[in-house]
Amino acid sequence: MPEAHSRAPPAAGTPLRSFFTINRRWVYNCGMQYIIDGHNLIPHVRGLSLRDLDDEQALIEVLTPFLRATSSRAMVFFDRAAPGHEGKRNFGLVQAVFVPASQSADEAIEIHIHKLGASARNQTLVSSDHRVQAAGRSHYMTILTSAEFAQKIQAQAEIHTNQTDIEPQLTPEEIARWEELFTQYGSQPPDGLNP
């Protein structure tokens, strides 16, 4: 089952498609769940390179706004972890799995998919590696190549850039009016606005 957060029943006005129940407990549906072959994706993402010393962190920083905008989560596998740095680490919406040098990320992804069993079909696999894709297909997962997923990231980044460009800017008169309103009352709100 995808990682989910137990919550109280949804408040009035909350879209019910955001929630589902497991054993009579309300659980927030956090959207798409991705399993990503990290070093396979890095060369396809604009501005990233496997030659960078911090390529893993850079990928996590690129993924986070994409995942936030799409209400998704990701588990990213990186191989060739330095001794003492193996294991899982959480970075908000991204869970990074640093695979020890004795194993490849491909093997670790295959093992993870096998452990997911039937619930793997609810997740999307991101890799261009045919062996990893075959493991995903055998569990009826949605498969995206690294190039396809990089295009999705880029498209989302462009949408975000366009939205910030469209935001209206306040005129100097509007700014002055807001400043006047905020300074007029000091630290006390006007009567009737206290909670």
C-alpha cells in the first residue's frame, strides 16, 4: 500500500477524491507515487549531470517542486553510495534510497517492486533501463522512460514560471494604501476582527 497519512474525516468542502479509507480510517490520497531510477534520470534533466558532485541532491531539489505541484511523492534509488551513507533518507516528498556499492539501483528497485506485490500497480516506474521496466511491467505498473518523465518535470516548471509571470503586480498607490491600513491599527486589529 502506498505510504499515506491517517487523518480525521475530511472537513466540509474538501474534495472527497483527496481521501479514501483503509480499515475505516480516513487516509489522505497524496496522488501519484513514483519509483525513480535516479542516476538513470539525471542525464535527461536539464541542468543536471552525473559528473556533478552533488547530482543526487540536485535531482531531489528539481523533483520537490514538481511533486508538490502534482500532489505526488517519489522514492528515488541511487546506486554506488559511499560507505557509511547507504540507506533511506527522507527529503519531504522525496524518499531517497542510497544503495550500497555491492548492489545496483536496478536490483534494489526490482526487490522493492517485488515486495510491493499487487500494490505496485498503483505506482509509476521511471526508468529507461529495460530490465527495470520488465520488472515493473510484470507487476502491471505504469512505465515512463527517463526522457518522458524529464519532459513532465520541464513542462511543470514552465507552467509554474508562466503562472508567476502572470501574477499581477501592485501599483505604488496600492502598496501605499496597504501600508496605511497595516500601520493604522498597529498591533491591534480593528474592532470586530478579533478571533
